Amino acid sequence: MAAMEEVAKRVAAAGGYMKISMRELREAHGTLKLGRGVVQEIHKEMTAVGLEHCGHPGSDLPTSQGASVWVYSQNSPVADLIEAVRDTDGAEKTIQQIRDLVGA
């Protein structure tokens, strides 16, 4: 967990988001190979230290150690922006409220 906490500190120092290789996340997790179960465990560990990755909600991290992912701090302005973009229901409600206000 300490190595993943260091990753979280680096992400915070980079402004709350950064691109990171799966190799680095694998090493921080302390495993030799990536697989479906391992990436799920890495994601749980990331979440425990306040990190999330950009992707479709509920999607797994890549299983290729050569792949890179965008990682962000859960309590950052970047996280707020990402969640707002993902919240399509909220966006539709907001658009409808604007239409109602302008009579369109």
C-alpha cells in the first residue's frame, strides 16, 4: 500500500491527474504479472488511496503492462469535471431546465 500511496502523492503533486503506465501501477501493487484479477486488485488499492482512472465507469484497467492510463485524485477539481461529464442524466436535466427558462 505504501508504494501506491506514493503514486497518489505524485498524482496530487502533478495537479490531480497524470498519465501512468500499467507497469508502474503493477510495480506499486507488488506483482510480477498483470491479469484480470490483478488489475481489479490494483483498482481496489488505487481507490483505497483516493485514486481513480479515466475510462468508462466500472471498466477494468488494461491488462497490458505497456498500456498507460490517466489517473486522477478523487477529491480534485479534475474529478469533479470527469464526474460531471459522465453524469449524462444530470446534463440532460440541466439542458431541459435552461430550455424551460428561455421558453424553447
